[in-house]
Amino acid sequence: MRAFLSRWENLLALALLGGLGLGWAVRALRRSEDPARLASRWALSGALLTGIVLVGIPAALAMPLGGVPLLAAFGILLGVIWAPSFAEMLVRPLVNAWTGGMADGQAKPLYSVVEARLKAGRYPEAVAVLRSELARFPGDYEGLMMLAEIQAERLNDLDAAGQTIEELLQQPGRAPASVAAALTRLADWRIKGRRDLEGARLALERIVATFPATEEGYWARQRLAKLPSGEGPEPEGPRAPVALARSVENLGLQDEPPARSAPADDPDTRVARWVRRLEECPHDDEVRERLAAAYADDYRRLDLARQQLEQLTEQPGAPARLVIHWLNLLADLQIRGGAKEEEAWQSLERICARYPGTPAAELARKRQRQLPLEMRAQHSSGSVPLGQYEQHLGLKTGWPSGPGPASSPPRADNP
């Protein structure tokens, strides 16, 4: 009876060891960057161990002179197979001691396996491995974004990508920059993959509604302004060929030089186009900045230029670097437009007041000290005779038919 129980105990112990070995093998294969290569190593090692037991050891016992070299050959082959892995195991503690290892001392998800699957083009396997890592580390931002990217760009499943992004957004404590980045990526995929412009608009509007007075909301408004529908211009398609005028033959033999034709895109045309654009989409800051420069340089209307730049600097969530750029631009236009030195000085003083102690404030102070030199250099360059402007130019709402900058520019007063 005891012999019978002992036999069953041995079988159970073998079964337990076999199950543990199988579980370890499956886990190792799933975590390996190249499972096929690992499996082939195991197969070769099993064959060599079988050869050692069945051939090498008996030959060494029966014929030491011939069996020992054979046994050594088996061992060399095993060493060649597993030497890289053992070397990595020995070197890793030294590398961790030198670099400090994991900074937080906590386990982190391993996405190198997923990247290996992606490089091999095995996208479903990459998703399976990624989901197993997310099961161990639920809510990991990098893993969820990687999963959404695979679903959108590799599997062309935008619905699944949207669900993954929604799962990411439901996690508490997400930073505004992370939320905005995820929704922006979703908008990019909808535009690129399915041309779902309405879905992209909803994603960007969600950023604006969630973070209205932040830089994230500002950049989302700028993206909305560039969407190729409704508020934004259509995407640039194939450009029509440009017709080139035939050059004048025998130019050197002409009695008089050929007359120059006026450029088709004169200041009036450009300004009218930009005003219409801002009426459709008031948040297109690039167009508003161009309009301000045109008001100042082409029409000598610093009041209208300042009005446009004030709208840019006072909008909520505008990045500091852009506000600084717009205030410096206002000072540039005032210097070029012949304004008083005090006006340009006040524009630069606003930088110092809004961002004290910053490099931008220091540069503004330095430029304030150099303002007399800038003004003198601008005035010494000579003045350009201008046309006779109409009275109450800024109050005009019509569009005079007179040519050139002398005509009254349209205004874009929308906030």
C-alpha cells in the first residue's frame, strides 16, 4: 500500500513540476521579443540533452578517449546556444548598479515585445500581448495610446480606437496635456483614415470645452480653424497648373522696355480675402496677424493693426511665447509706421509687466533702451510718399473701387 501511495505521490510531483515548467515556458514565450527563436533554442537544447544522455555519457564511460571529446562537443554546442542569454543575465546587475536600475523601484510594462510583433507585421499578436500587459497595468497611458494607434493605423478600426481613447479618458487624474494629446490624435486619425471631419471636430471641441482657458484649449481652437470644412478652408488638393506668360522675344533689340503688369494679388485683394476669412472663422490667428501687418504697412493704419493684435494678445489660453511675439510685432509696426517712441515703449513695457523676471522681459528692457536708435534708423531711411486717404477711413464699411493702398481697407472687428 505504501509503495502504491509512493508511486502516486511521485506521479503527482512530476505532474506538478511539469505544470510549473509549462507555465514558465508559456510566460517566457509571451514575454520574449522573438518567441520562434526561443522555441527553436529549446528544441535544439532538448535534442542535445537527449544526445548527451543516450550517446555522450555511455560513450564516455565505455571509451573515455573517444567519448569525452564527444561529450565536450555537446557541451560546446549548448554553450553557443545559450551564451548570449547567460551573458545578459550576468551583465544586467552591473548595468543596473551603474545606471540605478528602475528609478521608482516598481515593475513597469514591457512593450518591447509589442514593438517586435509590429515590426514583424503580426498586428493581432501585438494587440494580444499589449492587452495582457494592460491587464497587469490597467490604465497605463502609454499602453492605451499604443493600442489605439495600432487599431487606427494598422487595423483600420477607428471605432475600436475611439473606444480605447474613451477608456483612457475615463481614468481619473489625467493631466490636461495627456487628455488633449489623446483627443488630438483621435481627430488626426478620423481626418486621415475616414475623412470623418465631423468626428474630428467633436474631438477638438471637447478639448475646448474641457480646457477653455488653457494652452490646450487654444491649440484646439487653432486646429478647429484649420479644419477643411465649415469654419475652415478646404484641404489643399492638387494645385492647378500656373500659366506662364510668354517671354518677350529679342528683348535686347526692343526700343523701350516692356511695360510691367501690376501684380494680381494686390493689398486690397489680400486684405479683402483675409477679412472674409476672419468673418468665417475668427480664431484663425495666422490670418489675423497678417491682416494687422497689412493694415500697418500697406495702409498706414496703426489703429486697425493694433486692434487686431490686441485681440490676439487678450484671448484666453494664448501661449506666452506668442503673446510676446505679438507685442514685439506691435512695437515693430509702430516703429515702421512712424508712431511716437512712447507708444513703442509702452508695447514693450507690457511684456515686462506680464512676464517679469523672464528672458523675454530682459530682452524687452534692452530693446527699450535701443528704441531711439531704431526710431532714428527708421526715419533716416527716408519716407515714402503716400496717396490721399479718405476722411474717417476706419469708420468706412464699404469697399471703395480705387486701386492700390490708397483705398480704404476693410475691417475685421470680430472677436
